[in-house]
Amino acid sequence: MIPADKSTKKNTAQQKHPRYVDCDNCSMQAICQPIGTDNQPIDLTNNYLTRRVEVSTEANSSQPLPPSIDTRLFEQASPLTAIFAVCSGTFKLCQTNDAGIEKIVGFRFPGELMGEDALFLETYNYSAISLGDNSVCEVVVEPLSACSQLAPELQQNLIQLLIKQSYEQQRNVHAITGKKSADCLLAAFLLNICQRNAKHSGNESAFELTISRQDIACFLGIRRETLSRLLSKFQHEQLISLKGRHLTLLSKNQLKQLANQ
């Protein structure tokens, strides 16, 4: 992980990542904005919002890692050091059970938080894995806690942020789980990630599908062959258009009907 220079981080990130999330659309905004009165705002972010971090899947600029090697922002069960907001790209979240089997439990898109539940657990509840060359904002926990003691308003904002994040993640889970068929699962999944990406992209019907088919199938609990068949079926029925990684929802109403069956 390489910290970006503060003076150029925003311009550099926007040039490198066309879908770099704007700060106004980020879940972390509640603890990044200045606090205090209008006449005397207090900006504490220099004390804890230390850096924007580039998370690269390359060992260096000329030697890409093999596809089997992933880049982990943090590991499950490791001590909490920071919480993160996705600036660009996509991360997958994985949990490993007692038998050593790893399962994909979710994905995070620009503007969404990672590791925030560890504020209560003191260790990370999952591993966060970068899907490509992405970037995050890192909030170091120890100075954040110290600033919260000095500024009760910041502590209140942090609590409200965690409550909102917990609610949104629960809603994302309920939107996908409990479906009766693979068709319903896939329709619900596509609608959910399109809605979440629209918060920063502004496009409510199209997005870049940066998640591999294998990862989608694992997350939904279906075979990869089944996923490929369903994607072809959805295209044939003109529910979606998939060109490379660019996916467009052509009939959101029909997809919603299918997801709610």
C-alpha cells in the first residue's frame, strides 16, 4: 500500500480512476467534515484522516501478480488499526470458518466503509480483498478516538455513521438472501449493486461489473456454469446487456418482479 501525496491526491486519483467517488457521496463524510459553529469550524481530519492509500494488485509497475494472488487490505482476526472508505474500485469481503474454508460475504463499492464493525470487536471480522487497482481513505483509529474525546460532536457523528452503515449493510443482505431460485438471486444481486454504484456514478441503470463470475457465483451460492447460463438467459430476454464488463439493466421493472418472486 502506497500513501498518496496530500497536495495532489484528489487530482491524481481522479485521473487514474474515472469513477473516483466524490467526498460528498462518501459514507465517511460525517467524520471528515469540519465540526463546530459556522463562525469557528474545527477541522480535526489532519489528526486522524492520515492518507489516501492506493491498493495495487501488482508487485511493481512491470511485474503483475498471478491471478491466484490477491491483495488484502486487512486480514480477518487481525487487530484493528484503521477503518477505510472505498475511493475507487471494488473490494470483496471474505470470512474463513473454523474448518479453514473461505466464503465471500459481501462486496464494497466507492463511498462504502470497510472494517467499521471492528470498532466494537477490536479485531477485523473479515478480510478485505482488492479486485484490481483501487484506492481507499484510511482513518487511523487511535488518533480518531483521542479526537472524539476532545470533540463530543465528532463522537456523536461517528456513532450515527456506524448505525447508518449497519442498517445499510443489513438492508443489502436482506435484498439478496432468502430468494427461492437462482434466477431470483441473480436479479436481486444485479439490482442491488446497480443501486449502490448509482450513489457515486449517477447512473441508475448501468455499471462496470468488476467482480469475476466465479466470485459472484460463490457469493450467491450457485455454480459458475449456472451463473453463465442465467446471464445468457437474461440477455436473450433483454433484461440486461453485457458487453465486456459494462452491464446495463434494460428492464429494471421485470428484474424487480423476478427478484420479488
